[in-house]
Amino acid sequence: MPKVCPFCDKTLEALLYDHAHSTGHTEALKRAGIDPSDDPVLKVLKKLEGTEEDELFTPPIPEPSKDQQKLKLDSSSMSINAMDNLENIDTDETKGVFANCARCDTIITVPVPRHLILNSKLPVVAVSYIHKNKELTDQHSITIYLDHDFDIRRQRYSDVVF
């Protein structure tokens, strides 16, 4: 809620050092017979300095992002045909993207149509891929969120219901 400076009648959103040192405020103090070094506004600001009230106006610093585990081509959880599939999938129309499916605990190759990503106006595009586990018994879907460099920004798996 806006406040009015008691000396220069200026409407303020908050007490600020810039206002306390402004020419208008300093002249208003002189007209009121107050020495600028005894400015009550500056005294209040100095009292608040370093207190919890001062910290309330500072936005919190976000925590650094956690290092995500990178997929390695020699990983034991990579499906047997992942590298073979990549050679067949990676064409002018389709890009093969390795994704780590947490549900079946394997690395799979997801065929992504290049036009879906490259022609999208969105910075991150969701693509879902239905596949089965190694035993071919559990059919589920993995949704990967890709940027325009085909880097995975996020991924989730879900059940497939027909």
C-alpha cells in the first residue's frame, strides 16, 4: 500500500535510499528545520538494514540443478538392439533418441519425426512412444520432452489403456 513521505508529501511504494537522498526530500527537510544528517527516514532505513524485514524483500536464490546421470553407450541396461535400431531409425525424416525407461529399466531408442520438433513453435515438445519391456510382457508408454536440439529435458512413463 502506498505511503506518503511526511516531509515532502511524495507518494511512495516503500522507503528507499534513493528517495531519502533526493533533492526534493532534502529541501523538504530544510524547510521543516531538520538537519539532513538527522533525517528520520534514513534512521528507519538504517535500523531495518540487516534485519529479517530486509530479507523479506529479497527473492530466494534457487537451488542449483542436480547433475543428471548421463547415458553411456556401454551401459549394461541398454537393450541389445538399441544401437542396431539407431542405425535403422536415424534418417532424414526420423531422429533416433536414446531414452532411459525407468519402468522397464532399459535404454531404448525412440524414433522421433524430425518435423515434429523442428517445426514446433514450442521450445520443448512432448513425444510419447509405446513399447514393451525385455520380456515383452509389460506394454507401457514413455513420454519424452525434447528441445530443438533433440536433447531430453524431462521424461515420464505411463500405462497404456486400450
